[in-house]
Amino acid sequence: MDEDVFDAIVVGGGFAGLSAAYRLATAGRSVLLIERGSTCGAKNLTGGRIYSHALRALLGDRWQEAPVQREVKREVLALLTETDAVTVESTLTSAQQESYTVLATPLLGWLAAEAEQAGAMIVTGTTVDSLIVRDGRVCGVRADGDELEADVVIDCEGINPLLLEREGLIRRLDPHAVAVGAKYVYRFGSSEEVDRIFGVRPGEGAAVLGMGAVTQGVFGGVFCYANTDSVSLGLVLDSVGWKASGRPILDTAQALREHPALARYVDGGELVEYGAHLVYEGGYDTLPAFSGDGWLVCGDAAGLCLNRGFTIRGMDYAVLSGIAAADTLIEAGPGRPSAQTLAGYGDRLDRGLLRDFRATRGAHDWMSSTTDLFTVYPRLAVDTMAALYHVGPEPLTPVGTTLWRAARQLRKPVRTARTLLKGVRTL
């Protein structure tokens, strides 16, 4: 083999890229990872939760050494009006090491160190300008004036894979399949203060997901996670609906921060980080090609993010896709694999994580077209609970009457029931 040609060049030092690089390096393959940020994780903005099965698949028992934040034991779903909220809370102490809140910078920095120790070469602060393509085959990359060749390029550059787009190898990003997210991180004086805010035991974590008035009727939701000594708070909005609303996202994010039901989680904290990021939410029918002659695509660049309303997943799929890409090359053996061989990567995804995407086919379209989810239903839930708990000088109202009055507020109850049933099936 030519010593100037890597087995693989990975573009992007996020969860997908580092997982692929680590897996290849542990198998003895020569791999170069190129990251645009000053360090791996320096420019990553994540909602803040990872499911540990993916880390276990990558690292075995060593995953428990990873710098995650808190093990999630408390789940909260919230329906929000302008001032009030109805929440459904679950305390799941029986769940063992299933998911953790995370901050991207320390976790990705740790994964980068693990990949380098395994033998991967990582170059940071470097921009990949374009792909090297000869006779229709990707043969490497051009980065800051240098030409670097590889048997395969693994694109993990994030939600907007410009390298593949510019060569016409992958579909251009569809605005209808994209959401825009904003996130704040508030630091507190101690972990004990975070324990108190979320009502959890020391070291335990909580995840809050909600929808309603804070998104101004736009398809989207809010999230809030308990970290070791900080809190992550943010929202995700459908990009098309957000643009049509004409409302600046900073105004929406500020309204989120000031909502009485959410402010309790961040009041008294010091704002130490904020940012905005695109999120892929198109679902199974919008996923791109996963491979071609000399290239593979993983993680967000491959559209592997799934929002079911009560769970938002992307990091675990990024890790699993990086593993699948690496295993495809390892199984292929040394030398340049054919396009047909690289298509085995898509087969691996099809037998694995894509089963989740097929099972939720249509969920994105249902949520984006059912605007009552973000207006009528939260208001109905809050009004109903307010009526049930109201005590005044007038005679009390039987529960059945209260529920009947609430049901009559629905313009078309039969149609509403059918719509909700359809949603349950797609989710």
C-alpha cells in the first residue's frame, strides 16, 4: 500500500466521526480525522442526552469511564400555555444506565483522546475545502492547500454535508426536513443546587420535554436537562414554520427562558454558553444515499436524527453509524473497496438503526401538519386541570361535567380522535 494514502479520511470530529476513527484505529487501520474546530467538540451544539447502548457498542465496559453528566432517572413531559403547564412526570429508578445527560465538549474531547491513543491521527483547526474525485471516484480531500488521499472518505461534517453536495453525490438539504434549535447552558454553584432544582437524588438526572405556546404555534418543542452543576435549556422549531411566522428566534428563546414553568430550572444560574444549530427531522423518506464510489456518510450528515416528541435522538445514531461505517471497511479488507462493497454499509444500517426510522415513518409529517398539538391541546389540558382543582364559593362541578365541557371545546371531536390515533401509530 502507498504510505501516503490513508485507509480512511474522516471529515468531522463529532460523535459519528470519532466513533468511526476509533473503531478503525483499534482494528489497525490508518485513519486521519480532520476537524474544523480548534478541538473536537469546540463547535458542537447538542441538546444534551445520549443513550448509553451506543457508547457500550463502541467502547465495551470502558464506556463507563466517559465524562457523561448525570444518569436520567426522572422524565417530564409538559404541555405549556403562555403562563401555565400540565406535566406528566415519571420517576424511573428501575432504569439502569440507560441514558445520560452530556455536554459535548468534554465528552468529545475524551473520545478524541481515546481515538488518538488507539492510533488515529487527528488534525484540528483545519478546513476541508473539497473532495478529490477522479473518474467518478472519491480519492481523498483538499484541506488548507494540501491534497490528502485515502481509499475511502467518511463524511461526518454535520447536518449540511457540503463536500458531497458540491460534487452532486448527495441530495441538497431540504428546508422542509430541517428544524432550527437554540440552546442555553446555565451554571450553578454546586451539584447540590441542581439536585434541589430538579428534585433528584445526588448524581441522578432529569429530562424535561415540552410543547405548546412557547413555540408560538410553530411545530417544535422545548427541552431541559440536568447536568452535573449546570442546566441545558433550549428549543427546536420547524424551519419552514419558523420562517413563515416572521418571529426572530432570539425572541422565542427569550420567551422560553421567561416562561414560569421553565424559569424555575434556570433562575439563579450563570449563562455560560448559548448557540443555535440546524437539526435534521425529515424522517425515513427523506434520508439520502449512504454511500458511493469511495465515500460513506454518517451521523447528522446522513440525516440520522429522530424526534418522537417525547424523545429526541441523534448522538446514539451518530455513534452507531460511525461503527457501521468502520466495520464495513474492516470487513472489506485492505485496499480500495468497490462501490458495491461500500453499499454494504447501507445494508448494515438497514438491519440496524434504520428499523427505528421505518417504524416511525410519517411521524414528522403528522406532527408538522397537526398544529393543534402546539395550540389547542396544551390549552385544553391546562384549562381542564385548572377547572378540576378550582375551589370557590360556587357549587363544585362533578368531574364528568368538567371533562364533558372540555371535550365540547374541540371543534370536531371525532376527527380529533382519528388524528390522535394516527399520531399514536406513527410514533
